[in-house]
Amino acid sequence: MDKFAIAAAIGLAMALAPGARAAELKVLAGGSMTASLKELGPRFEKASGHKLDIQFAGTPDLIKQATSGAPFDLGVVPADVMKNAEARAKFSADPAVNIARVGYGVAAKAGAPKPDISTPDAFKAAMLKAQSITLYTESAAGAYVMKVFERLGIANAMKAKLKAQATPGAIPQAVASGEAEFGVFLTNVLIAPGVEPVGPFPGDLQNELMFVGSLAADSKSAQAAKAFLDYLKTPEAVAVFKAKGVTPG
């Protein structure tokens, strides 16, 4: 058992200790972690007795929630949230813990022709030929995709084709239904029924979005909140992350 697994096991054991108070934890979480945390949350609740109230949102909304004054206990959020000084001040002064990371790609409707996107030039050409694309713009991931379009000099052309979605999960649904020709976003979000991967962003267009975990500075249930963060480093959680297309750590 590695150091992280041992530490997580100890933390969870403390949370399960006789007489330990069950807590209801409010968790701020990146929307693209929805599939992973919706599976892991109930497992943690069953093992610990604690309850989770997970609020999924994009980076701008997570910053607003963290700085609103409303209480919360921890975050599992894009690292970009921590780059906002006001939001960072609402979290523990301890360094945030790397939880998971994921890269970017393109998906098409199952059975549809798939263009070549194996080089930056091919990717650019495929995007310019696309009838429509969809992504979740109000997020760190959406902002990165738009920066890639700007870098390629096609930002204005892509805005005319863009069908923005209100949640990450709506991206593959829009592609599967034919509302949009391509989904362009984090690869784990693009794993869904009715869609197939076209491929990852090529070459130096590729990047990884890091999700980090941190306790709230004023959590009233810090021990239970830490137990959940420790749980996200356990072999069980690692296996779920991998199954959902996310790279742990």
C-alpha cells in the first residue's frame, strides 16, 4: 500500500471512529467531475456515515459560490479557481491537493465521418469545415478551447458555429442528437452514449486541466471534509477516475 493509500485509510478510519459525529458536507465541484463524483459520493457516504451536498458548476460560478459568504466545507475544483485571489482566500492556507487531470479532444455522433485532427493544421481545417460545434463555455475548459481557436486564428469563425451548453453533460447529448456536429471539450465529458471520439487535441495544442482539492478555511466539519479528500486518493477512487476517463493525481 502506498503512502497516499495509507494516509487515506487512516483518515477514513478516524472519520468512522465510534462516536465520530456524522457531518453533512457542502462540496463545490467542477462540472466536468460530475460523473466521477456522482459515483464516488455515495460510496463515501456509505462507508463514512457522512452526507455530501455536491454543487457542480463551471469555474466562474465556483468562484462566485466560494466568495458569496455562503458556508461550504471543501472544493474539488479546477486549479483556475485557486488563481483567483478572493476565492483562494476562502480555502485553507494549506497547499491544494492534486486530485485528477484530463486533456482535451473532439467527439462526433456515433457512426458519423471523422475528420483528421492529427496535426494542428488538420485540426484547424476540420474545425473550419465543421457545420457546428458545442462546448460548455462558462468554464476553465471552455475558456481554454476558445484560446486554442484564437491561437489558430479561427476564433471569429468558430463563434459563428458555436452552440454553447449550460452544463458539460449536455455536450455529448447535443452531438448524439445531431444538434451539433462536434463536441470540443475535455475528453472524459465526451465519453457518452451516442458519441465517438474523433481524437485528442494534437501536438502542443493539447493541455490538461487539473482538478484540486482543498478544505474551506472556515469549515465546521474539517475532519470529515479531510476524510473525503483522503478518500479521493484511495485505490477505489483511483479506479473510478480511470473508468470515467480521468487521470488520477
